[in-house]
Amino acid sequence: MIVALIVACEVGFWVLLALGLAVRYLLKWRRTSVVLLLCEPVLELVLFAATAVDLRNGAEPGWEHGLAALYLGYTVAYGHYTIRWLDGHAAHRLGGAPKPAGAPRYGMARARHEARLWLRTLLAAAVACGLLQGAVWYVGDEGDISSLRAFQWAALRAAGIHGLVALAYFVWPKKAPAGAGEETGPALTKEGVR
């Protein structure tokens, strides 16, 4: 049941997002789009409640409960970021807004961008580990919690690996190819900053 609910929440996320953006930019119904986009967190609350009820009803803690916690952590950390990114692109494609600026590709600007993404991954791991720890305490000595612990370690490993990747951008900043402009900020000339 939990796996089907995770899939339903993921599909629901994208359906609500597509509907919200279509209503906003094609029909110009801003308030309706806000209501549709505000329904997104309700999906995660439903998944959280269903997982808690499943455990309360005596279900053996399994990989599906760990997956639900990872999904919820990811949604908390990256959900708003994803919606904002897609909203900028929908505004450009459907609403005539200027093309949104992409992520920096080179130098320390790219390193800072990667560090900000890593902080989101760290938040996702913290939320997932917190939910899993709550499940461990909730189950107590009555069940096998090894799968919950395994998902805690998976969340921590993902944050650690992403942290190493982000650190690599600081240690070895990616250089722009010859002839391409550095996307790291304004250039300094004899006359000053341009």
C-alpha cells in the first residue's frame, strides 16, 4: 500500500504542478493556480499520515517505510525549488517572460551553486533521518528496525557523496573553455567594473 501511495503522490505532484502552471499561464487564473500549487504539500501530509497509520496498525517496518521517509525528505528540501524552477520556465514559454537565468557553469559561482544544492540535500537527509528515527522510536522493541536504520545510512551516504562532489567544485573549479566568457560575475576593466 505504501509503495502505491508513494507512486500516487509523485504522479499527483507532477499533475498538480502541470495543472497549476497551465491554469496560471494559459488561462490567466492566478488565484486558481495558487490553490492548485498549495495542494502539493497536502500530498506529502497524506503520505506521512498513511505511513504512520500503517506502522500503528502493526505493519512490520520495511523498505517501503524507508522509501516514504526519503521521498518526504526530498520533497521538503527540493519541492519548492523544483516548482520555482519550472514556474520560471513556464513563464518564459507560456507567458512571454524573459528566459530564466541558468545555473552558473564555471568558476566559483558554480561552486557556490553546488554548495547551495548540497545544503538542500543535507536538509533532505536530515528530514528523512528524523522521520526514520521517529519510526524507530514508535516501533520500539516490537519490530525489526534494521530496514529503517539502513535507510538512515542511505540518506547520510547520499548527503556525504553530494558533499564531496560540491567540495570538488571548490577544490578544482571548472574552467570556462577558451573563448567562452566566465560566468562568475562582472569583469574588472581599467575603467572599473563593467
